[in-house]
Amino acid sequence: MPPETGGPEVLIAGAGPVGLTLAHELTRRRVRVRVIDRADGPATTSRALAVHPRTLEACHQMGLADALVARGRPVVHFTVHLRGRELIRFDTNYGRLPTAYPFSLMLDQVRTEEILRERLAGLGVGIEWGVELADCVPAGSRVDAELRRDGRSEQVTVPWLVGADGSRSTVRERLGLRLVGDATQTWLNADVVLDAGLSRDSNHLVHTGSGTVLLVPFPDPGKWRAVDTEYAGQGADPETVRRRLAGSLARGLGGPVAVSEPTWVSVFRVQQRMITAMRSGHCFVAGDAAHVHSPASGQGMNTGMQDAYNLAWKLADVVRGHAREELLDTYAAERIPVGGKLLSSTRTATALVALRNTVAPVAMPVGLSVLKAVRPLKRRVEHRIMAGMSGLALHYADSPLTYGAADGAAGVRPGHLVACTEQDAARHPGHRALRQALTDPRWLLLLFADAADAADEQAAELALRYGRAVQVRTVVPHAGEDGPALADPDDALRKTLGVPPGGWVLIRPDGYLAAKGQRSGTTALAARLGALHLLPEDTAPGAGDSAGRPAPDGTHTGA
């Protein structure tokens, strides 16, 4: 049947963190969604546990970060143990990775999903549980899909479909997309309560002699996720797992460890797989449907949520008529290379966590002792760990949406994330104002005025033509009255971004810097927006007024 007027514009298969993130961001941009999931209800056991800084920066823009942080446990160390000795404790080093969230947040995936569902419910979106996507066929400018519920079939037609339906994705299978890669070791996950006297602001890698156990703290008192990397089919019943973990941890920590019976156990093959395409017609895949990672560095859920965040604003701009459909080609162009980089880094993390090497017990103490003694070297290693794990170093410098990404550019380079520390936001009005401006779901064009030219006329003209898709703000060197101007009285924001006086900066809706330049006329800036596939709106009275103004919930009122 044809799509109904007022019906869903995007059908989302999967109500895990990826599908929920996508639904939230599309709804925040006034796109009608329908969310289905084959499960009977929300998950009650957690899989993913870590929410990394890049994801938290996105959640800040979504208005969710405070709720996540309030319910989670920040972790800022990584400690290695062997035969009762603490060999080294790695600290965080975000010196070249500015963020307001300099930690990994340990939060059960169940709770992350709860927060997303609560916010979606507040936006009027519910989840249809027990509804399976049985088939989907791209058909030009629409998608024909078959849904099944309680043995009954429903034929629907929607403009767009996104498969966030996990590693066994029906959408991926029906589109003929293949996961390529490998599956290597077999590991075991168990959620247990431990009495081991370990600091709970750290992850702990415990070398047990023939392998390792990685311990990750839950927010709940005494509860840990234990990742046993030397599982070899000895049985996965709770009591067998409890005894095995107690013995392994006692060997590694040098004393008895009380271990409760696990509340959840999962035996799995460590997989490193991804697809080479993420779109077919009006269908997309995201998250585990597109790539499967080792849990060693906690990247799976984070990468999937960032897929959804990347796709949502692009799809919304196209659905709402703010951009040409070519914008959607940049989804795969940006996310497939990111997936490839993460596969490489998680392979390395998997090898380091497992430590399946007979010389490791001898070589580790020597090597880590040297590292511990040479502080500059240790700090460099800590920076590399943070760069690989936090997601903050990932960039889109090679994206079709990035202009002028020269390595020698001053300040934030095009294609890289725009973020700041909490200290910078507290000290500098410009950083604080920008952080707030980034919660608006539109693109952000900053025009840096000088004393001779406030750029108000240029800003007003561009807002009139692009205001539904682009937030246009003049940056002034003094604190002003309430209005569209953004104050940067100490010039800190301009210098951080690396913009000349009178220059401009264009920031994407996901917080990445798309382009910047010297003073330009309105025609040149409009041409730049057009090159990014953005479309000017009708210049009827009011088009640059209420049509581009953010609503109280962080959405904007443009259709």
C-alpha cells in the first residue's frame, strides 16, 4: 500500500541504542518515524557497558549527556596486574583531545536504552515490540516492507528504511550486503559481584598465567563485568563460571577473591567484520548491522550510535527538503572508513587484552617497569590509548563535506570535531556560547565580526535564505544583548578555531568543522552552502523568522 499522508517518513528496524539514537535525532528534527523491534520488550541484561567521550559529546548535543552521566560511573584509569603485583596504572591524557567528558562512562546498555526511550516517549514516539521486519525491497523513491506480528503479516510502504537490527540484520541480508572479516577467539562475559579490593575508577586487566580476565566496573556497588579471554569450552553454567573466575582472579591478584554467581553469562566468538556499502536505494544499515567489533575496547555500541547520529541529520535535511539527496551518499563515504579504522584498532586491543603469549609473564614486568619510570613516554602511550578509545581523534578530513583540510592549518582543522573542556567553557564566554549553540540541530555558520563590520546584514540575508537548515550567528568581540550575536570578548573562541578577524566557520550538525575561511561575501558563502548540497528556501515573508528559530525542546520550527 502507498505511504499514508501523515504516516511515518522513516521506518526504523531495531530499538537498541542505535535505532533509538536515530529515532531521537530524526524526531528532534521533525521527521515522523516508526520504530519496530522483533523482541517482546526491552532488554533486561546489558551487553555494551562503556560510553566513550565522543559519544558523550554527541549526547550533549542531543540533550542526554547529563542524564547518562548522573546514572553512570566515570572510569579514568587502566590497571594491569600479574601474580599479585600491580604492574602499572595508566591514567587519562586528553591534552590534545579537548572534551567536556574526559573519561569513559560505565553505564549498563539497559540504562542507556531506558534514557533514550524515556526521551523518545516525551517526544511522542513509542516502540512497537514483537514486530519483526520479515522483508524489504527498495523500489525507487520508496521501500516496500513486510512486517509480522503474532503470526499476522502487514504490508507497508515507506519513503525510507533504516536497519538497526543487529549483527543478524534482516535488512542487510535482504539488500544483499555481506559482512567481511574474521572471527577468531572464543571469550566469555559474566556479570558478577566481586570482593577483591580493586579501585572502581579503573578497568583492571588481570594476567592469570595462561590468559587474562578484564574487569570493568558497573555503576552498581561491587558489580563487575568479567571478560574471560581464555575460555575454552569448560562449561558456561553459573557455578562453573563462578569457580573458574574465582580461581583465575586469585592467581592474578595474589589472594582469595570472593565471586558471586553470575547474573548474566555470554560465550561468544570475537568477530571483526564490516560491510563495504551501507545504502541501497532508500534503505540504510547502521550499527552491528554494518560492522561487528571485538568488545576489547568497548567500541561496538559507541560506533553504532555515531553511525545513527551521522545519518540522522543528513536524512532529516533531505526528508525536510533542506538538502539534495546527494547528501546521503556521504553517510557511507564517512562511516565506512571510520569502521575500517576501528576494526584495525580493536584487533590491536584484542591482542593486548588477551596476551596469549608464553613470554608475556616475563616480558610484561620488564617493559612496563621501563614505561612507568619514563614519564614522558608513559604520557605519550596514554595519549595514544585515549586517541584510540575515546573516538575524539576520529575525523572526516577526507569527506566530500570537508573543505580546506590542510594539516598545517591553525586551530581546529576542517573535518575535525569542535569541542572544549569544561574549564574552557567556564573561563571563556565564546566557548560557553558555542557549546550551547551546538545543541541546535542545524548547521552552524559563525561570522566573525570586527569593530568595523558586525556582519549583521550578511547574517540576516543568509538566515533568510537558509535559516531552516543553518543557524547563522555573528560573533562579536563584546558581550551584547540577547539576540543572534554570539559574544567572544577575550577572542578565545576565534583563536581556538583558527579563524582570521572577519573570517567565518561552518560547523556541521554533528559538531565537526566543515569549512572555514577569510572574509567572504554573501554570494560566496551561499555557494559554499550549495556545494554541501544545501538548498535555499523560499524567500517569502517569515521564511527567515519563525521557520529557522529553535523550539524550546531543541528542535527548530522549520518544516
